[in-house]
Amino acid sequence: VNRTLGDCANVCGKLLDAALSDARPGVQAWATLHGLSDHALKVQNKQGDDESTIQAIARNQVDSLQDKDGWEEVCLDFVEQGLSQEANLYRDNGGVFSHIEHGVDTSEYADTCGGSMAVFRFS
């Protein structure tokens, strides 16, 4: 969202309303988690975790299940703390958090979230 137009809720709220009025029940919305990688590094610094592991996760280069579980926790924490404007928009408009998808954000900002996105369902 172009910041000069306003925040995500103001700019995208009406678009979301229109999309939901046309959508069938069970539609999904995928929220970007831009800023997640920086959040993960902050968590890592507070907990004293291995920086190379967090950086590998942030670059979407996860090899072990343990690393994936840790990344999942950081993703959930990011969403639950309300740090994703898109996730907040979906939740505030009746979306129910479903799960995290990894390696799916291929936008120019994918490196800011390790490619992760939060999925919300609308009924």
C-alpha cells in the first residue's frame, strides 16, 4: 500500500468489503508478513538463539524440522501481536486465522518475511 494514500485498513478496507460481498463462503485471504524477518532477529537477540539459524530461516533456507517449528512460532507471535497490517485487516473484518504458509510470498519484499504468509478464512 502506498503510504501516502493512508494505512492498510483505510486503503484496503473498502476493497476487502467489496471482495467479500462477491465471494462464496469459505474464501481465504493471504496476509503478507513483511517485517517478520526483523522481528525474528529481535526475538533471537532476546533469547540468545543461534543467529545463523534465524538468518537462514529469514532467507527461507530451513533444513531441519526443529528450525521450521521455531519459525512457525515466530510467525504466529508476529500475527498475534498485531504486527502485520494485512493480518489485522482480515481479522478485524471477520477473518479467522487458519495457518501459516511458508515460502509462498514471492513479492519484491519476500526477504522481509522469509516468504511466509498468514492465511485467514471467511465464512
